[in-house]
Amino acid sequence: MYTLQSPLFSADKINTPILFLHGEADTNVPVGESIQMFTALKLLGKPTAFVKVEGEDHHILDYDKRIRWNNTIYAWFYKWLKDQPEWWDALYPPKTL
């Protein structure tokens, strides 16, 4: 029953770009949940990104981190809804492994 209701086990059906933006010290949603879903989507070649905010809980209280949090969301929308990835790429330059 769990696997039938879990989004993790339906990751192959997701085609919308998904941003996982997570406070590292989140006590409401364990960061591992986001990591698992991000990893599943990444392995499936789906458009996704994972951004962890160090030292923050479910609510981002540090002002500078909150500004970066908001800019991250706006840049993600610009990238995927307006086809303007420049802001996103400036915040999070592509990495090669």
C-alpha cells in the first residue's frame, strides 16, 4: 500500500521540472525525503535541482538566507517558465563531475 501512494515510486511519471529547496535543520520534513526524491528524478534523467540551506529549519529566519531562498525560486521560474536560465546559472553555476 505504501508504494502505491508514495510519490517516490511514481517518479518515472513526473515530467515537470522540480526544485527541492530545503532547510538543512528542517524538523517538519526530514531533508532525506527531498534527497531521495531528487536522486530518483536525477537517475531518471528528469529536470530537477536540490538546494540545501545550511542551518535553517522549515522556516528560513536568517534575512540573507531568506533573500537567497526567494531568489532561488524566482530564478528557477525564470529558467523553466521564461526560458531564461541566466539568473539560475549565476546563482548555481553548472558543475561537472
